[in-house]
Amino acid sequence: MTFAVRLNELRVKKKKSLQEVADALGVSKTHIWELEKGRADNPSLELLTKIADYFKVSIRHLVGEDFENNQNDEMARMFRQVGDLEENDRAIIDDMIQSLRNRRKGADGTN
């Protein structure tokens, strides 16, 4: 579920109009509509905080899947880049990853 869909669902569930939400957040009705339609897809941290507070949810809840999708896109990009390397270079990358994981494991006691 995207931020746009989640915002719309929260507003409808609370039975609030676009104008009521906009007034409470100090933005225009049009901006809320654009956010719900995915036409404005990069709200400021300040606005995200206001939205989360207004609907009594976490910012993570608001942007959860969008954030995960961005991370997945980044991982896919890195995977493609590694795939273009020679086998010896991929082995070096694998060694580096293992080294970083071991260092983190030593620092915080996790995998």
C-alpha cells in the first residue's frame, strides 16, 4: 500500500473531508488531494509528522511500503551492477559484505 492510498484510507476512516484535514495541517485542500492521488509524492518531514500526529499513526506506518519499495529499487540496482562484474570481482564484493556483517555482529551482537 502506498503513502497516497494509506493517507486516503485514514482520512475516509476518520470521516474527514479534504478541507478538514487541510485546515488541521495548515496546508491547502488541493495539496491533500494531490498527496492522496500520488501527484505530490514527496511531503516534507514536517508535514509527515503533522499527518502522523493528526491521524495518531507513526510516520513509518504512513510511508512503510513506499520506503521498502525505494530500498528494493536500490537493492535491485546494486544487484544489476554486481551482476555485470567478473567472477573474481564478485568474490571480492562477497568478501567485503561478509567482513561488514562480521564487524556489525561484533559491534552489536547480532547477525
